[in-house]
Amino acid sequence: MFRLIFQPFGAVVPVLEGKTVLQAAQEAGIHIPAYCGGEKTCGKCRIKVVEGSFEKHGVASSMRHLSPLTAEEKKLLTSEEIRAGYRLACAACVAGDAVIDIPVESRLQQQVILEDGAARDIPLKPAARMYYLELSPATLEDNRDDFTRVKDALSAYDELQRDLDIDFKALRQLPAAIRAGSWKLTVYILYSKKIIGVLPGRREQYYGAAVDIGTTTVVAYLCELTTGRVAATRSFMNPQVRYGDDVISRISYCTANENGLTTLRELLINELNTALREMAGTVGIDVKEIAEAVLVFNTVMESITLGIAPGSLGVAPFVSAASQALDMPARDVGLFIMPGGNVHCLPSEAGFVGADNVAVLIAEEPYKQDELKLIIDIGTNSEICLGNRDQLYVTSCATGPALEGAQIKCGMRAARGAIEAVRIDPVTLEPSLKIIGGDGVTPVGICGSGILDVAAQMALTGIIEPDGRFSPNTCSPRVRTDEAGKKEYVLHFKRTPQQHDIVVTMADIRAVQLAKAALYAGAKTLMRHCVVTAVQEVVLAGAFGSYIDRENALSLGLFPDCRYENIMVSGNAAGVGARLALCNTDKRAEAQAVARTVEFIETAAETDFSKSFTQAMTIPHKKDAFTLNKPLAFACPGIHTASAQAAGAAYPFNNPEELAEQDDDSVRELVAAVIARNARENLPKGLIDLPGPFGMLGYFISPVKLYTYGRKKGEALESALELLTIALADDAVKALESGVKIISYADPAGELEHVGERFYKQFSGKYNHRLFEILKPHLKHALIHVCGKTSVSMEKAGLMLARPYRTRPFENYTDILLNEAENPKTTFVGHACINISRPAAPIIYRLELV
């Protein structure tokens, strides 16, 4: 038997030889994060072997009494960390006495736990009801037994069952309670049919508890059942996290260890009982006056909480022990509330979609609404629901722990010292950080909202490209290569030798991409089942959803495009649902109905899921546009008019039909003449101007007539635009064949802000797209620079996608474009004005045809 001393706690722990440091810490109740459950894959359980003597601790021993470095440690720790004495607690086995320092990033700190949820008004109809009785004392003439006397007194209440039952524990307490209260008694009855508790005298209030048991956090609410008011709240980290941060790790621990299930269950129940006692003390009652508890959880947490072996949930087809709602005595669960008190568990849906998701649904009530609502509860295993009163679909997708700070090199939970929000300056690449705990707190790592922010910001500023790879054109000390020669972005430089740099690596970005692709593909799968291409409202449930930045989430492509004002945050919706079910039995009936009627979609069985997942790996997406929140117009100082004809000049044609009657050669001559007449002087070599078909048409016919004509005789207008498109394409191809590198393209007369979306998609935008399609094969060593006003219109109409790419800084804009012209990946560039000498930030927007 050896001894480990864990610093900074000073805890001396006896350990058998061969056990890992992680096992020793777990058994002693000392938390060291082990996201992978001790499988040597996450690298989060960093510890440090302290150099020095044990003499001051009463132990004379060598310091190096841990097993040698493993291959996994050499892979997951940097050479600097190894030299400094860092080890992985899950890999280092005890071979002697040692002093182990748990660095700050590996210590358990109170996570930011979301307790609040959107308020809901609901009529009170609790399952547990309180009745005050004044009984006639027993006499020789009236010697009814106590239970009969109580039942007779309760017969005055029509809502109660005639033949009431009584819990055995309540029966034991009944005689003493009656007499202690001088024949005045408060009785608690469950579902109008069973007495579950008795107390002497009159009670003015009575209470129930609603508990949301998450894999990582637990939130408990003490509610007054006479008013529905939340009287007290407690939240705590699920103590099971020391044995693994995800449900798979918990299942593995239960199956691999003889007493694993008992260990995990007792840890949670003990902590929950402590929380219940504390809440009861806050309102001045005994915990045994809590009549009922409603529990919601995922299916694995439900199994462990109820002491049911969860092994069947770890293998396909992922079957739980029971999916219907459950009622059981609290004492059987191990909760020390009213002796005959009830525990109600809401029903689950399927697989890993448990009672917590049902609680979200009865809180949000999409099944009572006409508009489709997309509800997303983001976590290690995310639940997505889409539907309305006509249809309701739900799925579960493994987003992994990246969005909770795991699988990230410097990731951590949302606790003090975590970077929770990031903005990056597009010019200097310097970050602005928001840290949990305030500005004076030294950052320790990155939590989930922070890693989402930084990934989105790195994409927006061009540090990473849409495929997630680092740009080759970054020029900043913030972007460097690690020991393996791979690039990383430094969010925070260490200030003391004891600290470490906080960085974002390529592997971190890839983990975020995998998580967001799974989430997005899951949502798209439900949209296909609902036969819709867009959603009207997105509801973000849970703690993560409450703290993410909507703009960064959409720019990353975390969920389908939606207007900012229609992205709602519901807070702890699962906790709200649990409270609703506690206070009104009708909500329990709703929960049972929705759990049975919602259609679960297994994404693994969906033929298009893999394709959707692959497309969603691109930031924000390979094909889908995110333009609902983008401005309609591009702010450009250039001169743009809706009419291309000089003031007072006559138009050669009265309507599109007259133009369409011209032969092809005549139209080409007309187009060539307009291009020659409007050619700018002193253009850089290799650059020409090219108007769009609708803009060109404005030289021949009054634009006012065109707008009217489009509404009445659209086919004639399209015929004219097609003729001009072919003529413009012929002229542009000749220029490209002569060595032109850049075509400066603008279509000011037909921009979306002038003509409206419907007109734009049918006429001006459509023929811009047509012209670009014709020219694209000819752009092998050239590009088309699309005027920002035109490119914004094309993107807003869903005809083009725009991607930011970083360029070399301090270059003239024309030189940047000439370099891009030689890049086979670049055919169109936009969202800027070609007349600028140098861009404000070294970023260009490559455009892609949709």
C-alpha cells in the first residue's frame, strides 16, 4: 500500500500498487476530468508530478514512483509538458509514494449551470394534494379506527376516490400525528386515491420537487404546490463526471465494474438528497414535507438513477428498460422526502431520446402550433425536434463533446477562467476575449460557446478556409506551427511559466466541424420528412443554447438559416417541463401522448444523411445559403444608377419585343457599340468592364418600361435578355481569348434592392447567372470581379455563395485579383468595389454559382 498526496488539497490517499492515479483520485472523491472515461484518448486528465521530498509530510520516499510514460502520453502531451513533469492520470500507475499536483485546468470548478427557463403560466392541478381535517375525537361510543375516521372525513371531497388507500409508512405515522395535532391533521393524497403522508396540525403550504438530471449537471427546483411558485433552486455538477463525461463512458463503467452501477447511483442520489435538504431548509420545512418529485433525464441517466443496468443502451438497437411514465415510492429510489412520497418519471421516446426531451416538448408545445418550430437541445448527444400540430419528428445526433469543451486541446467546461466568447479583428487577427469570472480572471481554457465563437471568427476573418484548413496567407504571431509542424491559432499567450498558451488547433476545428455537421444534417433530415426547405423559428434549449452567439452560430452553419429575431432561447426547457408536470397532471398526460405520437427518425437509416453530413462539413455549408440576416444592399461609394442612358437621350426601342426581332449580328453590334462607348480610360492592362444583360437592356429600352413589362409580358422580356446574354458572352469570350485577366462586371439597373426578389430571380439575377455559367469554362486564367452591389444581390437571391478567403496583406487590390486569376479555384470574386486601391482587411470573397 502506497500513499499519494494530492495538491493543492493536501489530501493523503492510500493506494494499492498498480492502480492509476485517476482511479485513486476517483475513489477518494477528488475530481480529475476524464472525458473519455479513462480510455487514454482525450488527454484532459493532466497532472503534474511535484519534485521535492516527502519529509514534511512524514514520508521518506523517492519522488519518481509512477509507471513509465506510455505511448498515449507521448502523443497527447507536448515535449515541454513532459519535461515539466506532466502525466496523464489515467495512464500513470502507482508504483510508490508520490506528490501529485492537480493543475488549475484539471481541477473541478463550479460550472455555470443554467437554472432558469422561460416562465409558463399553468392552472394548478398537482398529482399530490393537501387536505386539512378536523376529526372528532374517538370515544367509547365512536371507536372507529384512525384510518376509517380519516376516510370518512375525506368523503366530503368529491374529487377523491371513495375507497382510499394508504401508504404503509403513512399508516405507521397516522396515530401519532392525529393525537399530536389534537385531532387536527394535514393529509397528503396522491392521484386522489392514496394517502402518502400525514402531519399533525394545519399546514399552509406544501411542496414538490422537479429535477433535471443531466449527464454533466443537475438542477433541482422546490415548488409550492399551492401556488406553483419556485421557492428554492439548487444546481450541482453530476458527481458521476469523475467516471466519464458522456453516457457511453458511464455505461462502460457500469458494465466493466462489479459495483459500478451502485457506485454511480449512490453518488448521484446522495448529492440529490443533500440538495433537497438544503432547499427545504431554505423555506423552513423538513425535507420529509416534500410530497412528490418529478424527474427528467436521458435514458442512460434514468437507468442509473433508478438502479437499472444500462448495458442494453450501449449496443444496437439501444433499448431502454421502460419507455412509459413511471410512478414509484420515493424510498425505493432512495430519496428522503415524505415517507410515502412519490417519484414520477416522464416517459422517454426512443434510444437515447429520453424524458428530458419530452419535458422540452411539453414546455415548448410545438404540437399546439401551426408554424413549424425547430427545437434544438445541444449537448454531447443532441436532440432535435421539428414539427407543429400536424406532424412532429425527433432525432438524436452524436455531436460529441467538442461543443462542451471536450475533444478540444485547451477545452474545459463553462467554469471560472473559461473563454466563453471571442471576437477577432480581421486586420490584426488580435482576439477580444470574454472570460467567465470577469476581465481580471486569467484564462485557463476554452468552453463550448468559446470554441464555437472562435471557429466562426476564424472562418469569417479567413484564418481558416471553408474546408477548415488554415489559410496559407496569414501573417501574424497569433498563427504559428506546433511541434508537429501543424498550424494553430493562439488565443492567449501565457504570462507566467506555470501557465500555458491557449491555442486552437486544426484538430479542434475539425472536431467542431464534425459536431456542427452532425447537428445540421440531423435538422435537414427532419426537414426532408416535413417536406420543407426552411424553418420559421428555431428554439435553442439548454445551457449551451442559452450562451451561444446567434450570429456566430449561423455563420458557422450550426443549424439551418433563420432570421435572428426568430431564434429563441428557452433556457432550461427540460427543467420547465419537469415543473409543469409537477404542478399539473394534464401535462403528464400530454407528455405520455407526445412521447407515443412523435416520430423518431434514426439518422443511421437515412440514405441521404451521409451526403447531408459531408456537405455540412464546409463552413457554413457546401450548398445551402445563409443570407436571411444579410443586408439587402452593398454599401459602396461608387456611382450606380438604375438607368444607364444619358439624361435626355432617346431609347432606340420601345419594348423588348422590338429588340427581340433583331438578328443576332445586329444585337452583337449594338452591344459592342455600348461597351466601346462606355469603356473607361486608363484601365489597368488586362482588365475590361462588362455590364449585365439587364443593365445593357437599359441602354435600349427605358428601365421603367422594363419593370412594367416584366409583370405583364415576362416571356418577351426573357427573350430579349437571352439575346443580350449571348451577345455579351461572345464579347467577353473574345476578350478572354485576347489575354484579358479580369472582367469587371456590374448590373446596377437590375439589383435586388430596386426590382424586388421575385423580379430579380425571374429576370435580372437569372440572366446574370446564365451569363456566368456560359463564361465559367473560359476562366481558367482569368476571373470575373462582380460589383459588390450585384454580388450581394446574387447571394441574397440564392444564386451565388460567397466565401471569405485571406490574402497577403498590404497588396494593391488589382494585384490581388491578378494573382487570384491564376488560381484555378477562383472564377468569381465579389462583395467589394474594384475601384478601391487596397481592401480594409486582407480578405476577398470568392463566389460560387448555385
